[in-house]
Amino acid sequence: MAVILKLGKKFQVTYEVVTPAKEIKMIKELVMEVTNSLPDTATFDDIIEAIYTRIKIEKGLNAVKEGKGLSTEELLEEMKEW
């Protein structure tokens, strides 16, 4: 089962859900944490971008923990091909 989190027209993040209730609670906590860290003057777009960025960072950190990341050397080699 997948949860698709659509954040406005620009951002969309797909999560694979292992335990739906737990995953939804984690998403809600992440959204509240990010929202509370923003200034009171933050626009809706600011909030959406901050949530999107945080989710991408979390997914990247989880990928590294699972051994799916690249070492610095591997990344530098890959960047030479750009």
C-alpha cells in the first residue's frame, strides 16, 4: 500500500506504507514539527516547501541507513559523467 502526499501543485511524495497507522502518525508529527519551526510570517508555499524538503531529507537518510547511498568517491565519479 502506498500513501501519496500531495503538497500543492508542485510537490508530490510517495511513501510505501508498512504499517499504515504508524506511518500516518509519523507524517503528521513531521508536518507539525516542520510547521512549528517556521516563522509566523511563513506563507503556504513556504510551509509546503519546508515539508517537502524535510521529507526528501528523511527519505535520503533512510536510504543511506539501508546501504543505498553513494560514498563521496562514488558520487564524484558519477558527477564526472554529468
